[in-house]
Amino acid sequence: MPQDETGRGPDLSDLDSFAGVDELGAQGYEDDDDTDPELDARDTAFDAGGGSRGGIGGIGQLGDNLATGPVPDMITAEDAELHELDDQGVPEAYGHPDGPEARRELMAVEAELNQRWPETKIEPSLTRISALVQLLGEPNRGYPVLHVAGTNGKGSTARMIDSLLTRMGLRVGRYTSPHLQLVTERIALDGRPISAARYAELWHDLAPYVAMVDGAAADGVAMSKFEILTGMAFAAFADAPVEAAVIEAGLGGAWDATNVADADVAVITPIGLDHIEYLGPDILGAAKEKAGIIKPGSVAVIAEQDPEVQKVLLDRAVEVDAAVARAGSEFGVLEREIAVGGQMLKLQGLGGVYDEVFLPLHGAHQAANAALALAAVEAFFGAGKDKQLVVEAVREAFAEVENPGRLERVRAAPTVLLDAAHNPHGARALAATVAEEFAFRRLVGVVGVMAEKDARGILDALEPVLSDVVVTRNSSPRSMPLEELNELAISIFGEDRVVAETDLETAVETAIALVETSDDPEEPLAGGGVLVTGSVVTAGEARTLFGKEPS
């Protein structure tokens, strides 16, 4: 744990002693840290809703304060008479696993964990996480693992794999990062985030073992927050117990803490340039790092890649004698038709053709993710030419997929969409989907980007589909300064199409006002939309503003 100049560690009972804010209001880095803002961002814990100030357009405001999160649902007996001023009933029972006391305990745990290295300050070694899981009895080996790495589409693919495995009758654990609203989203059982109480319990169970690893560190480097969260996930899945775990790599692959799991199926989503401060500016170097999740005897299921990237991945598969399934060869999207609320797909799987598959997500990239997820699950079950998954079960699984923060509709009239695109590759996919599948009369963007990201690349990709853009900041201290983002936007959109607002809530209100007004009295006001994007944190805080629960 970091110490001050006197040799004393920070007072964990005094939140003012923290030097900044991270996921639940505590310091997760120092000013000179090399961190990734997407993963080292403030966890809003529902405080983005602004407490009791009232929500956007009078809807969806969540959260009273940082400690407790949203006001708990009020319950009452069916036969109880309610006073007209007391028609909410009574607060839910004391001790609820996601109630106010559990949220306060969650905040205390996060304050403690945030004193450690943030999860993206990398000391490339598996020594610490290996030591922890050994002390825990190797919970990472208690169930088969499907490991997902890549640049874009990891979270979406992981959720689809989870849905498919669950529909096939398995109990599934899912570990993903970063989260949109609350850190508990990262560890999911049965398709839902663990409770605040369970998160705190996991940390308290692991804390003595973490202390042992810290004390034995020859290099003096204590466990990072991400390493600890990974250990918590492995332990949660072993305790459940699960019959399969879907694990998303944090950064890279070979040196990622999740790689202490030897996956039965290694899933590689499209690889591009991102996190260059950690993985370097060379896409082949990034590909080699991500290829590290392919283990001896596993099956590598690979999305369509640039040819040179594909070669790196195939070389790794040959090196460790892993079987390979490639998009465009062994599996892929045969047909895709835009449908109300999503798309209808015909997929070529490893075991045959799956037709009439409805996916309630938008975009060709999500169709490709669906084909990748299907092939991964087929590989997990050993499907092949003579062994196909039950087609109806596959249809049901995809129809039930939920993917918050990915072109998610949170309001109608005007339509408000959220998307967590945070790099140019993701922004290009987002823009292509909007152009192909939506017909807005006017679409106004609300964009908040992290300082270390390629904001120009993101804005360039979005410009063709946006009528205007409102630039803003999210609550993260790593959010790009408003003046800098505003200047970039003006250079791309022109001054007449850019508005700057200091906070996200005001920015969304401004965007809604823009689409609901017109200088032309003959122009209809219907058909306008707002797109909130640019960062995982921006999308997560917007979800909170519109009353969406973590999922």
C-alpha cells in the first residue's frame, strides 16, 4: 500500500486523505501514473444522477449519494392501507444484499482497493496472481474456461457466449471489464452481477491471502487492483460453483492476470490499435500479446483479422498445437437482415447452419460477434460436422442477449441512444450502423472522451452521421479537458455545429433541446435523436441519468 513521506499509509477512514478519485471516490493513481482512463475511471456508483436534483426531462433519476447508490425500492403488504402521503410503502428489509448498508460496505472496500496500483498500471508478470490463486487452492482450475481477448467486441462476445451456455443448461460465471456503472457488474453469476454484499465478502475472504502475497513480493510490488478483482472472480466462480466461466482479458493477453486460467477455448475478437501506451504502437506486437491466451491443446476461435495479424495468431496456434476455427472459413455470417429492434441472422457454425436467429442488437459488427460466440460455444461442446447444437436453443439464447451501453435505447421521443465506443475502430462501426439501420431526421451527438484516447479519430468517424455535436466531460478526472475537446470538434465539424457543456447532464439536455427545435416552421420535429458516446464512463453515467440499473 502506498505510503506518505512520513512512512504512514493513508487513513482509510478518512476519504479526504485520498489524493483524487477513482472508482468509488478514491485515489487509483498518482498524477504521473501511466494509466488507461477507460479502466481507471471513476466508478459513478449512481452519483452521476446528481442526487436529488431531478433527472433529464423528469425521468430516470437514480441515486441519492455515493455511498448508498439508488434509493431502494419501496415495498408494502398487499392488504396494507396507505396514507395518501405515504403511498410508497416502507423501505425494503434491513440487510438487503444491495441495500444502503451493503453499498456503504462496497464503497469502503473500493476505497481500500483503490489505494493499490490501478488495474492498468502494468508490471508484466503473472507471479503475483499465480501466488494468490495457489494460496486459494487454484479456484481458476475448478471449471472449464472460455477466454476472450481482442481490441473491440470482447464484452459483447462474452455476453453472447454466456447466454448460449446458460441456455444449454450450464451454470455460468462471467468476468468482464471495465464496468459501465457499478464495479459489481464485472463478476456475474447466472447472467446477473453479484451483489454489493457478496463483492465485499469476497474481498474480506481474500484479504489475508493478498497480504501474504504482498509480503512475499521480492520486487516490492504489491498486487494491483485488477489482479485482486481477477482472484475474487475466480473464487466466486469456484464457490458458486459454476460449470463454465467466460473470462474477458483486461489488457493484452499473455501478461494479463486472467491468463492464469488455461482456457479450453480461446476467443480472439478483431485486433486493432488501442492502449498503445501499454501494448505499443505496433499492431503485430499487440496481436502477439493477445495470442498468449491460446494454450496447448485448446481451440482458438478467431474473428476476421488483418492478414498479418491472422498470421501471428495462427503461428501461436501451431506453436502450442491448438486447433483453429476462423471466421470466413469454418464459420461466419451467411445472411443478415435488419429487423425491428435488431437483426435477423443466418449463421454458419462449426456444426452446420443456424437460420432465423434474431439478435436484439444493431450492426454488422454485432452479427460477426454472434458468429464468433456461436463457434466458441460449439467448440466448447465439441460440435462438428456431425454434431450441431439444438437450433431452437441457439435462437432462444441470442434473442435473450442483453448488451447495455451498446447502441442501447434509453428514451423515446426523442430517441436517445448510448454507445460505449471509445476508439476510432469502435466509432467507425457505430457510425456505419447508425447510417445503415436508422433514419433520423436530425441526430445530435453528446461526446465525452478520455484524455489519452484518440479523440480526433473518434470525432472524424462520427462526423458524417451527426447533425451537431455537444462536447462535454464525464466525472472522471481523466476526462479530456473541455476546451481541448471543443477545439478538436470545431476543427472537424465547424463552429456552427458544435456546442460545449461543462457536465454530461446539461449536455444531454442541450442535445435533446436541439433536436426538438427547428428554425423552419414547416420542418417536422419528429424523427430526431441523440447519441451519447465517446467513452465507457460517458455511456455508464448516461445510463444512470436515464434510470437504468447495472446489468
